Amino acid sequence: MAADDAIKDHAAERRLFVVRTLVVGTVLGVMVATLVARVAYLQVYRHAYYETRSQDNRMRVQVIPPVRGLIYDRNGVVLADNLPAYRLEIVAEQVEDLDATLDRLDEVVEIREADRQRFRDRLSKTPHFRGVPIRLNLSQREVARFEVNRGAFPGVEIRAGLTRHYPLGRVAAHLVGYVGGITAQDLGHVDNTRYRGSNHIGKAGAEYSFESRLHGYPGSRVVETNAGGRALRELEMNRPTAGENLYLTVDARLQSAAYEALGDNDGAVVAMNPETGGVLAMVSKPSYEPDLFVDGISGDKYRQLTADPHMPLYNRAMQGRYPPGSTIKPVMALAGLETDAIPATKKVWCPGYITLPGSERRYRDWKRTGHGWVDMREAIYRSSDVYFYKLALKLGIDNLHRYGAMFGLGSPTGIDLPRESSGIMPSRDWKRGARDLPWYPGETLNTVIGQGFMTATPLQLAQMTSLIAERGAGYQPHVLNGWKAPSDENFQSAPARPLAPIDLEDRDHWQVVIDGMVDVVSAPRGTAHHYVGQNLDYSIAGKSGTSQVAGLAQNQAAPDIEDVERRFRDHALFVAFAPVESPEIAVAVVVEHGGGGSSVAGPIARRVIDAYRADQPMLQANRETPQ
Amino acid sequence: MTTQTAANAPSTLSEWLVYWRIDLQLLVALLCCGAVGLFVLYSASGQSTTLVLNQAIRFGIGILGMLMVAQIPPEWFRVGAPWLFTLGVALLTLVILVGDTAMGAQRWLDFGFMRFQPSEIMKLAAPLAIAAYFHDKSLPPTLGRVAVAAAMIAVPAALIADQPDLGTALLVATAGAFAIYFAGLRWRVILVLALLAAAAAPLLWFNMHEYQQARVLTFLNPASDPTGAGYHISQSKIAIGSGGLFGKGWLNGSQAHLNFLPESDTDFVFAVFAEETGLFGVIALLALYCFIVARGLYIAAKSQDTFQRLAAGSLSLTFFIYVFVNIGMVAGLMPVVGVPLPLISYGGTSMVILLASFGILMSIHTHRKLLAT
């Protein structure tokens, strides 16, 4: 080998090198051509595609959710408000160690296990480089604490937004309702494009009914962003259209007064303007705190509410079906007058009971000893059951049903709030449909005193009372008075929907019935005289009702109410309107298991009307426009 | 055999250049390349003058180093190459034992005042040592000598691969292999080796670290992980593709400026360049690189002994390989390997080493002796 090396052929080596260089040069040429071809493929052949991808990268359309309209009462008192809220958001892709960051964050702003859980759930459903909330509703203090330490938390940011707040809280919970997180189910029946970027949708009450007015239309802005999704520059802006501000017919002060008046009872109060059908107050008790639902109620609290035997979520004012009891007697009396079944002045003998021919069964009066001879007016104010039993036998169920239906019993009022019950105004047809049984005469007797199959909601009773007060004229009950679009200050009135007028053969018949109702309160023997009629400085017409929850056995004396377990006690009802000459307010009160209608429900109705009067000392003509 | 008029004061530009051992064509091309690099960096870094200034200073130091290296007679490199190689292997061993860990790999030696990657030395030392080895052997080499040279490649490559830095290991091996190729490795052997390599590929795969495998997989299907490893490639392809024929213009490349493109000033700087200058800019840059490589190969062909030829040839090809691997990676032609774009990517060590290799080329070219004809 050494000998071999000694005779290096330099010329041959040089030739070898030149050949090698030429070969490698060719390979290099091919490689360069490959690079050029590749880049040309990307830059020329696929240019349009990558151009689009580049634009997508650069521009991001951000949806700007609209500001939800506020809800006011008739006087401009805020019932549903928007409050600024701060939430803490994390862009997970910008955080190196998520768990460690959350642990450190917890030292600055409290992060509970539930927050982490919710965060992880949402994170898995959120596209990359988008912020995911870890905490909602930070206090000012927490915001300040985080701001001081924000340098230590890249990828964590405070975001400002609005959240809903209900200043009246429990007092108007069922009426105003609440908003909550948008579910897939919600999106099934709304225009989804309006809800991009929104967190809330109306779930109950007015918030639900007027969702499309309140919500508004989202805007958008096109921004240039970096890979972190951070907006650098705004390229285009379409402002969102805020939702309309709504004005309800409700009077917040009256609502509060009615809520107070009900005390600790379970029950409902509905007060409305009989002239317009506008609801002045609608209370259902027990109630709940609507703010709890806004940012997602916790499972425990929700179970607590749904498991409560007093059913706080249930809107008794519209959904509660109660036997109306004697509160419907004025309507039944009108039926008697109109069908010439009985003249107003005819006296009827009222012992403590009647029996039907061929039957041993006694249909008792609430007063065991009876009322003696009573005419129609007396029968109303003393609430004689026997008088009406005898009337019912003459009228028959068909007439009872016809007149009950005329006053809205048995069908929903069509109020502009969700989930209303229709109640039952029984008839032959109804019974055949519901029970597949013929009508029995005894059932007519139960019906005429608002018992048996018959049920009505407090709202229906308020409507019935309004129709009496206005002598057959009226408008559909409603809570929406009008609205203002955010752009212009013009108040738009909600269209009034007149009810089919009740035209009596003889308009004097109204007076008979109304006189009877006035005497309920003011005649010395009126059922509510003692409870409602004291120290009155205005005129009031009313009717009590005490409806049985449990049937009493034959011959059994009505027991002292204190002895009866509460859930078997009678419901106490009272309907009223005032002032009689020019009615401004009609009220229906139901106190579940309250006992006597006059003694328990009556004073509540009186307090509601008193509260109304305190606010409107003149009792002048109604204004439905906000100030 | 007299040396050129080195002792006399230079009177013309060409005399002056030779006196200072400068190859003008190479110098101008390198300066052009560096200037392009500074412009691209200014854009890629989001118009950071500090970063550009840093790079300019490094480039200046690199050019100065190159000119200093050029003053050294090529024989010194031949004599020094085995020592440099031995030192390199020793340092690589040291890295394995005491090296700093950065980003999950041990690549650095910390001397207190500076941190240093011994594998960078090997990029120079391996081809030089092999060239020196073959210098006094008759060429083409026997298989036995090829085996010795192959071992000289394998040892540092294995040490670097163990850090682990597969990319650099392959580059060092490639640089050494070029020297063997130029020495005259028989075509038959090359063919057999190529087949063997193809057969060994699966073996290599199973010895790769998971992140290395992931890189290969991501390369094969970038869409599989658009926010993770594939994100780099997807975004750089968007940057290049959206550039079009003429580019978006300097400082107008949205991909890089809006931070969609990661490592836009280091390994992925080519994407910024392609986005802003378009296909024409890319072709111009490739032409510049090709000119530098061609000049290197020309110097090799003109050189006067075996060591110089092999050294100059393999160093030039190594430079080309950097260019090819980097652009190929950024354009989505090959897996992501941490190879900077020569003279343009932000970073110190690699640029200084590269410029030093061009210093060697200049030295070789300017120290030629006039041969009697």
C-alpha cells in the first residue's frame, strides 16, 4: 500500500475529481430544480388556495352581541337590568402548564373545583385559541387583585360584559322571569344567527315572552388578528342593534305591596286595570331568586327548588288551578237573570241544604242553619249556596257553561306570558271527553258554587272580575304596555286586543250583580263586611270564595279550621274591584289552604287596593304611558 | 516554484485581493447573501432593529473571522484537521457527560462566558479530517481505507445523534461522506451503500426518539395535527403559497407579522422571504446560493493537492445541503430538522462556522502556487 501511495497520479486524481464534480453538479441541479418546482407549485399552482388560507388566518370576524333591552314597570322602575360583569378567561393554548396556572390563579382569585370542572367541560368544546371563562362575575376587588398580578398570567384575561339583574328579585320573579344560558334546545326555536356571541336567552316570564324584542341583533367586526387570536386592528365594523326597552303595565310598588300582603301564605294575587286589561301586579308565592338562574344555577340549588313541596318555581297566578268557589256566583246570577230563570227580586227559601228528587244526598249550604228568605242581591252578599243550587236546577249545566265561558272561564286568557293554564269550566261535552261519562244533575249543583270539576286560575278570576266591573267590555289581559327602540325615543304602544263584549239583554242586570258585590263588603251581613269593609273611604265591590279541598262526609259538620291539617284546609279566595263607579283596579286573591275567603283572602285584596289608592290618590283616569 | 509576489506591496486591485487572501466573487456573493438576510430578518422579527443589529454584528464578526482564516496557509488546516477532529470528538464526549440540557437535548457546553455547541465544530472537522486522511493516499481509495474514513464519520455522528440531534448528526455524516465521494468511492460501492441505507431505514425509525418520529409523521401528514407539530409546516406553506409570483412586498407578509408563523426569524425565515418576495425572489436567492456553491466547486477543481480538493469540494456541498434541507423542510418537502437557512437565519454559531469554512476556501484559492507549465 505504501508503495501504491507513493506513486499518486495527480493528473488522474484531477480528472477523477472533475468527473465527480460534474456528476454531483448534475445532482445539485436536479435538487435545485426540485426546490424551485416545489415553491412554484405552492406559489403559482396552489396560490389561490393559500391566499385564501392566509386571509382566513389574518381576518377574523368577531360577533358583537347586542345589549339586551331593559324591562321597566309602568312608571319607569327597572325590573330587569344589565349590570357590568367581569369574567376571567383563559386561552389554553397560550398557557404553558394549565394546572399550575390554575393553582397560582387560585391564590389571586378564588377558583373553586366547580369552576375548574365547568372550565374543562367548556374547553373541550371550544376551538383552539379562543378564551374560555374560568370565573364569572368577579367582584371589583377580585378584578383589582388580578390586574395587579396579570403579568404573571400570560394567556389569562379579564373580559368585561353584561349580566342580567332583577332588582325586584323574588317579588316579581314569576312575572318578569329570568334569562339563562342558551341550550341546544333553545336554539331549536330561534334564529341562530341572532344568538352568535350571546350568552343569555329568556327562559321564563316576560324575559321569555318578549325575547325577540329584548334580544336585539348582533353586530360584527372584522379584525386583523395574530395567531394568538388577539385583535390588532379593526378592518370593518357593523354595530349591533340593542334590544328594545320594554315597559310593562305592571306597577312595581303595587307588585311589592301585593307580595307583602300575601305574607307567608302560598298563593297568588293578580291585579289588573279592568278598563285596559293591563296587569298591575302578579304575585305568586312562594317565590325564588331569579338572579340565580342568570349565569347557570348550581345543581344543588336547582334540585332544592324543584324538590320544595311548596313549588316556588310554579307560577300560581297563571298556572294554579283552583276551584273558584263562590267567587263565580255573580256570573251565575247574571245567567239566571239573562235567561229569565229568576227575577232579581224573587225571594227564595234557603234552609241549610237541599236534596235532589229521588236522592237522599243533601247538598249543604256553607251555613248549616241556612239564610232564610233571600233575593238575588242578598244571595250574593250573604253567599247563599242553596239559592244558587235552586237557580242551577232551573238553569242546567248548559247555561252555566255558556255564561261561565262568556266570562273567560275554562279557556286561557291569552295573556302575553308563557305557560298559562286554561282551568275547567265543565260541560256535558267536557265530561264526555274527559271522563267518558254523562252529566249528572248533582254536578250542576257543585258547578254553580265553583266546586266539583270546576277550576280557574287567579288570572282568569281577575279577568272575570274585570268584565263585571266594566259591564261586559274589556281587553285581553296583558303585561306589555309598550316599547322603545334603542335608536329613537318614540314610545310604541302595544296593540290592545278587545275581548268580545258581553251584551246583556238587559243592561240593568249588571247593576243587580254589582250591587250584590258591593254589599259583600259594605252590608252589615255581607260576608266580608267585617274583614274588608271597615274604614273604607272609597267604594269597593267584591266576592269571597272558600273552596273545599277535601270533601266532607254527609252530615259531617264543617270542622274548626285550626284542627284541620293545613293541606286539607279550604282555599281562600277573594275577587274585588274598585272604585265601583269608575273601576280602576280588579283584584283576584287566592290563598292556598288559607281557610275562609272573606277572612283571609279579603283583607289581602283590600290591602292591594289600598296600596293602589295610596299611589293614585285622585283615582283619576288611567294613564298607560310611562313618564 | 516561487510564491506569488506576496512580499511586494500590491499595486492593483487583484494584487491587493490576493495579498489579503480574498476571493472577490465569493466575498461579494456572501455579502449579498448576508444583506438579504438582514432585510428579511428585519421583516421577520417584526421590525426589530436590535435583532437586526445583533445579527449584523455577528455577520461582521463572521466575515472578519473568515478573512482571518483565509490568511492561514491550507497546509496548516491539513496538519491541524486531525487535531481539530480529535478535539471535537473529545468535546462531544464531554457534552454527553456534563453538557447543559436545553429543550430536552444535551447539546451545549457552558464555559461560563459562553455556551458552545461542539457539534458545530464537527461540521468542519469531519470533512477536513477525512480530506487530510486521504491526502497522501492513492485515489480512488481501497475499501479498507473507505472503512476507516467511514468510522471517522460514524463516531462523531453517533455521539451527536445520542444528544439527541439527529439532524446535525446526519449533516456531519453527509459532510464527511462528500469527502469520501470526492476521493473516488466506487460507484458500485455507492450503489450498494444506497441499497443498504434503504434497508436500514426501518431500523433507524425504531431507534428514533418519539419527537423525531412525530416530526416525520407530521411531515407526511401535516393536517393530522394542525395546532401542534404540523402547525409549523401548515403555516409556512400558507406563507409561501400566499406569496405568489411576486410576493406581498417587503414588510407586508402577514403570516409572519401576525405571528402565525413560528420561528419566523430562525429556521422558518425562508417562508417569510418567500411570502414577501414571491417566486422570483426565491429563484434569485437560489441562484445566489448556487453561485456560491459553484464558486466553491470551482475553487476545489482549481486547487492543487488532494486535501484542498476534497476539503473545498465537501465544504461547498455541505453548504448546499444546508440550503436544500432548510428550504425543503420549510416548503414541506422533508421532515422538520433544526437546520438554519445559511447566512440568513438568526443565530450566531452556525453562521460563524459557515463563514470560517468559506475562509478555508479562500485560503485554498489564494495560496495557490504558480506551477511550472
